[in-house]
Amino acid sequence: MSHPGHRSSLRPGLVQLVLGVLVFAAVGALAGVVWEWLWTPPMGVVSGHRWLAEDEAGLRGQFSGTGWFVVVATVSGLLAGAAVALFLDRVPLLTLLAVVAGSVLGTWLMLRVGAALGPDDPARLALTAKDGTHLPGALTVSRRTPWISMPAGGLVALTLVFFGLSVGRRHPHDHAPGQHLDEHHPGHRAR
């Protein structure tokens, strides 16, 4: 049987967890917009119902989507991780969980929003296009490396805030200024 006071003491931690995940979700969606805005689509041409990059710049452009993704996701992870660590740190373990879960959700949203804003898949469009049709490339990422960018940025920020700023940080539930720690213990005797 659960004690009613126990549930009410869990509520702030769960609210903290949900808020942390929502921060990363919002940052991830916004990062998708920034990612698409910074990226320049490579141009290609349809030949034999296949999309081919027009030149060397087009080939490089196919990989620039991944490069910009890594940059934007890492910076976004650092900013969101720092915000969550600074303002939602009541239960440090839940803060860590919020950063990990939120950054994975944020990465997924960044991919979805960026790809939705970018051009359609040229390989699919080329199946019905005439030879010589010029089409822009799609905004995609290669491999799995981009999936670790936002989580890594978030965890680095969390570590810097928790360990770098922990000295001198105080929470409302900490002891009052001028009060010694042993005065909080029930067994403390005045001298």
C-alpha cells in the first residue's frame, strides 16, 4: 500500500522529468528548422529514372546535410542540457534521465522537421521524371553518428553544470545561511 505523502513527494520529480523532455523536444523541433535553413540542397539531374548529382559540388552537398546536422544538434544539446541542468535539477537522477530521453526525442524531431521542410526525395521523384530534369537533393543524414550529437551535447552540458557549478549552488531545501549542518539532525544537542 502506497503512502499518500510518498506520491506527493514524487510529483515534483516527475514534473521535472516531463518538463526536461519537453524542453529537448521543443529545442529539437526548432533545431530542425535551423538545420534546414543552414543547408544548401545539392542539385542533381535525372538520367534513366535515377537522380544523379550534377557535379563534384553536388556530391559534397549530399554530405553537408550530415555535417550541418551534427553542428546544429550538438549546439542544441549543449543549450538544452544546460537549461535543464540549471533549472530542473531537484532530483539529479531524474535530470539525467530527462536529458537522455529528451535528447533522443529531440534528435528524432530534428530529423523529422528538417526533412519535412526540405525537398522531397529526388530518387522517388526521378522514377516518374523525364531525363534531364533538374531536382534538388533531399535533406538526410548518413550513418548513425548524427544520432549521438544532441545526446552528447546534452550530457556534456549536464556534466559541466553539475560538477563545474555545483560549488556554491544552493537549493531551497539546503540549510539556511549561518546554520551548521549538524543543527538539522534530530539528535543535535545545543552546547
